[in-house]
Amino acid sequence: MIEVIQTDITTLDVDAIVNAANTSLLGGGGVDGAIHRAAGPKLLAKCATLGGCKTGNAKITPGYNLSAKHVIHTVGPVWRGGGRGEPELLADCYRNSLQLAVENGLKTIAFPSISTGVYRFPIDRACRIATTTVKAFLADHDEIEKVTFVCFSNSDRAEYESALAEGN
Ligand code: AR6
């Protein structure tokens, strides 16, 4: 099951929320800053032991003070025009995050709109990559019960809803 909601991802009570992090995993602005603020300082201390994360990869930590049990940290590509592997790297973020969820026995996972803030990936392309990649993964993995796309703005929510309705 896939749903689209408009809310602050840090409020969700799910097995894992995904963080749109950077390669240092040492925090930042946007959704990353919000997640670290809500999870508390133990999250940063844990992230500091992980040795960073390559673009497209994902790493898992506990959720600490969050309602979510875990945080899956992934690093989206910075948009540089689309010719430097950005679409494939963004798809890798969704696939690798879901794979980590399966490996850890998690059933409910919520994604922010990775790379579409500070990293400037165009929302119309990013949300179609997000929805097609998640749909393809779920077709092969019935262990995951629910994937939530969490949008921060009305316009992002409309983009995700139309991408899902198109069957993309
Ligand atoms: N809940 C849900 N979505 C949010 C929240 C929130 N609390 N806050 C922001 N968003 P961004 P990126 C949305 O910039 O483009 C950080 O500094 C936001 O509106 O957070 O992958 C990292 O450390 C946008 O739609 O992530 C990296 O350096 C989406 O989350 C860099 O930013 C992603 O925007 C990563 O950039």
C-alpha cells in the first residue's frame, strides 16, 4: 500500500522514517535538521560512528526520541542538470532504503521528497522516480506493508498524487 500525506515527517509513528541526509551524516538543514532536532543528540552521536554514506546508499539508526522506531539515512544526488547520473542515484536511494527496511524486518516506512529541497532535483521528475521505484520494489517484496510519501507543501502533494494516479 502506498499513501501520500502532507505533514512534518518527524511526527509519524512508523517503523522507519527516511532522512534526506548528506554524505557526512552529521546533520544539516531541511528535513535532516528537523529529524535531528526531534530525535535528540543521541542520533548525531550514533551517526558520527557510521563513517558517512555515499550518494545513493542508506544506513539505519534507532529513532531515539522520535515516534518512529528507526531512521534510515540516505543521501540523494545534488541536481546538476540530470546528465550526471542523478536519476539513477535517486532511484538507488529509494531502493536501498527499502532494502534496509526489509533486512531489518520493518513493515512501515515514510519517505520525504529526497533531493528536491536544497539539492534542487526538479519535483516533477523526482516524484516520478520515487513512485516508480517504490512500486517496482513493492511488487517484489510483500514484507513491506505501507510506504508513505510525506510532502511538505501543497504543490508537492499534488505532484505525488498525480504521479501515482498516472501509474508511473
Ligand atoms: N517533514 C517532511 N518534509 C520536510 C521537512 C519535514 N519536517 N522539512 C523539509 N522537508 P531537503 P535535499 C522537505 O532540503 O534536497 C540538508 O541540509 C522539503 O520541503 O531537506 O535532499 C542535508 O543535510 C523538501 O521537499 O533535502 C543535505 O545537505 C524535502 O523535504 C541537504 O539538505 C527535501 O528537502 C539534502 O537536500
